[in-house]
Amino acid sequence: MNERKISLGSGSHIAAIQLPIAYTPEQAAAATGRSRSRIFKAIKDKELTARKDGKATILEDNELRRWVRTLPAVGRETASA
């Protein structure tokens, strides 16, 4: 299950929020901070794997995360996961 637990202010109350497992290209753009055009370019250039459901294009959460991690890092060096 893909969920994130967050604290709701002071105290020990924690809520679990269900996160999507797949996104439309528009949602993927919003989630990654990239444009819809950049998402489609990444698919076309085979940087990003999409799936089709009829005419609909969807992108899996873990694939978006993998793609973002492959983008060049700038600034301080990052630790490998």
C-alpha cells in the first residue's frame, strides 16, 4: 500500500493518507514540478516508461520517482540509495 503518515499538529495524532499509485501526464507534471510537455518528451525519449489503458496514458508512482532520481544532480553530492 502506498501511504504516507503525517502528524496533524501537536499531540500524537497521526493520519495515513492514501497516495495514488499512478498518475495522468498532467498529474505527473504537477507531482514532479515538470511540464506536461517535458513528461511527454521523457516518454518519447524513453527516459520514462508510461503505460496505456485504451487511449489513456498513465505513469506509475515508482517510475516517476526513478526518473526524477536519474536527473542530473547539482550542488552538493547526494548519497546513493
